[in-house]
Amino acid sequence: MTDVSSAGTYMLGNKPVRRLGYGAMQLVGPGAFGPPKDREAALAVLREAVAAGVNHIDTSDFYGPHITNRLIREALHPYPDNLVIVTKVGAFRGEDAAWLPAQEPADLARGVHDNLRNLNVEVLDVVNLRIIEGTGMTPAEGSIEQRFTALAELQRQGLIRHLGLSNATAAQVREAQRIAPVVCVQNHYNLVHRADDELVDALAEQGVAYVPFFPLGGFSRLLTTEAKAYGVSPMQVALAWLLARSPSILPIPGTSSIAHLRENLAATHLVLPQAMLSRLGSAIQQEAKSGRTKH
């Protein structure tokens, strides 16, 4: 069994977590909606991840909805003491699978209680505010004071240990930090999508974890060629690049397949030349700007 110990650890809240975590979004149906195709396989992936040393699981009660958290509870409860389960609030799912905003304080409180109930815990380790501004799909400016204050109040009530942000701008991170400590920021980031380069570095200086979602985007001919030369998969190189980019980056690749899980975890053992990783990152970003790379 592949373990994830060689990638080191980083503090997430008050616990050290292995650098490579697991994103549970893909455990449910297409578009993170509906039940999994194979329930037993989904439970097996969760158990395999934890057995391999993964102790950072990313989830949300709006995946399914409610299904992902119930799978986590069934597979892993009672939870290991070193496991950090990070969830997010700020949206809900329509009957047509639409992603709908749930940004009012009452909505956020309801989301926290849904997570508590479905994970079967008294306190949530980390709750990210999933910010929805503009289209909601990419970070956009707008005050989050009321929303983050509502979560900080739930933290004061003892329902949440630590707070984080998802889909946030640098200004929103600073605004939130004036209200309560922020232990992680979860944004779209990978070899191609590099808009957060400055934010990654700024957060690292503060000791704040940066958790990239869609970490495996940015496949290109160059990535495939480099991976083949080293006898590994493009996904493994993409993960190795993220792990090398900053010690504060905690990728959370998701899968519903044990084989893919093991492939992802094996990326923690890759020792690739820094010069190659730097060259690859620069070249793929240039390809993206010229429109030749698939996002």
C-alpha cells in the first residue's frame, strides 16, 4: 500500500496533516449530485485513503446533497484522532442539481448544522466559507464581513474549531482575517490556472495553508512528454509540481477509484528535478496564454 508520509506535513488548524489530502466530491453522482454508482466502492476508497496515511479530507454537505458526509461517517466513524475533515458552506442544490447560493447568516448556520448532523460530530474541524460573488464560479470582489462574522459567531459557540475561505480574493482574505483567524484558503489553482501565485506566497509567509481545487487541470503535450520520460503519469507530475511549488500547498485530488487513489498518492514519492518542474510550469503557463493548453 502506498503511503503519503514522504511529502511531509503542514499545519491545518491545530493539527499537522499530510501534504496530500483527499477530496470527496467525486464519491457521489455526476456533477456531485445524487448517489454514487457503487456505494461499496466509495466506502472502500475512503477507508483506503485513511489506511494509506491521508488525514485531510475535504467535503461539503451540498455534495449529493448530504450523501458525501454520510459516506464519510459510514466509512470512518469513529474518526481517527489525527483526521481533519474540512467542509464548506455557502451553497445548496436545487432539485435539478443546480448550484444555488446560500450566503445569508441563517443559511450558513443551517449548513453548519447539516454538516454536524451528517458527519455525526459535535464540532467541525474546519469550515470554509464558499464565497459566491458575480457568477459565483470564480473569485470576485465583494464584502464578506456579514457572512464571515456569522461563521465566527458559530465558532465562538463551539460548533467550529477553525475557519477558512473558498473562492476568495486577496482582499477578502484580509477582510476575513480582521474578523477571525483564517487557517486555509481553497481556490482554483494548478499548472495552468496560476492567478493566485502571489496569494500562495503571501499565505505561506503567514503560515496559512493553501488548498488548490481542480489540482489536476492543465494537461498538455509537454506535460505528457515529461511524464513519459520519467515513467510516471501526467497526473503524478501535476501533483508533484504543486507539492514542490510551496510547502503550504495541500492538494486534495479526488477520485472514486482505488487505483487512481493509489496513483495520486504515489506522487508524494516522486523526486523530480526542480529545474524540470520550473521549466514545465513556465512552459505550460505560456501555452495556456496562447490557448494551446486544455484547462
